[in-house]
Amino acid sequence: MADSKIILVTGATAGFGKAIAETFAAKGWDVIITGRRQERLKELAQKLTGGYGVRVLPLHFDVRDKVAVNEQLGQLPDNWREIDVLVNNAGLALGRDLFDQASMDDWEAMIDTNIKGLLYVSRAVLPYFEKRGEGHIINIGSTAAKDVYPMGNVYCATKSAVEAISKAQRIDLLSKKIKVTAIHPGAAATEFSLVRFKGDQAESDKVYKGYQALEATDIADITYYVATLPKHVCINDLVVTCTAQANAFFTHKEG
């Protein structure tokens, strides 16, 4: 559709990002999807175009690579520059260790992805928003931004940074009529914990045992709601948990 809206979703090959891309495509939005796993990007692009008849632009790069981000997003084809919504979803947790035992490589990967990647992508997309005089940045944070928990150290710090950056963006971009929303999900049954525990399925499964966690589609539906409010309405900061979870620290598990 010539008049359809455009959303750009980073980290779209799994979890929240994939669900968000699918939800918006189902509503008729054209979608720019980015990710590190090229084969998954291709599969998702084919699914979205075949299933919903929308345009899809898959871009293969790592948000940690500033040069690649600028090359890919700074030179979008003319017919893809009218971006309405940017979802900074790319992010990860690695390890769950005491501060003095944690891997510095894990720390750097989280800082480079969760903070620097978000900054690189935001700056690359902002000129398109500024030219149009409108736009919406949606940053996917975490309840870890609100409460530091044992062995969460640097992951919690990176998500606290996402919250602070979102506040700063909202202030600095106010005169440009650019909305900024931070969505902070709690426990969600995605690949998140499997990545955190580096492929240990048994440890990953323990995280979600004894209660019903959020699903990726829950966050996708909420993202769609936030993105489609009237122009004069902006949800600034939204914390979302399953019913069994009070915050990043307290979860009621049965059995």
C-alpha cells in the first residue's frame, strides 16, 4: 500500500523483535527488519511478504558495529525513508554471576549492544524523523532498569542506561515533535534466558518454571498500542510484568 506506515525493528530475528515485526505487518505496516542472523532475516522477510502482502526490507548487520549501522541506515532507499516508528529492540543478557566473578567479555557485549547499539541506531534514524517533523522512538528496556537484583550487575546497569537515555531523548527531541517511549518488560518466555545461560536449556527452563511468564506477542501487542495512539498522546514509560511478577526481584512460583 502506497500510504502504509513504516516501522524499523532492530533485533528482529527472534523474541520481541520478531513478534513486533509480525504484529505490525499483520496490521498492514511495511517493515524494516535488522539482525545478525542473515538466514533468519530472510525467512522472516519471506513470511511477512507472503503472509501479509507488505513490503519488507531486511538489513543484515550488528548494532554494535557503528560503521555498519551508519552505512545501512544512513543510506536507505528513498522509498524507505518515511519511517514512522523505530523500535530499539536489539539487546541481550549474558551470564548471571557475582560481580567479582563475571566475565568482562560478557560485560562489554551487553554494554556495546544494549547501550551503544541503541545510540548508534537512534542517531542514524533521527535525520529521517527530523526531516518529516515527526516520529516515534520506542526503546525496549527491562524491569531490570527499575530494580537491581543479585548477579544482574551490568545487565541491570545497561537497562538503567536505556531508561536514562529514553528520558534524555524525550527532553532533547521535544521541540522536534518526536515521541519517545520506554517499554520495560518483566520475565518473558523467549530465547532471552537461553542466550543468558549460553545455550544451557535446563538453566533457561528454570527461570520460567512455576508461573506463566509473558510471551513475545504480549509485548508486540503493547508496542502496537503505544505506536498507534493519537499524535498528541505519548506513553513515556511503561512497566509490564506477568501477573505472577511484582518487579525484577519478586516472582510468585507455584510448587
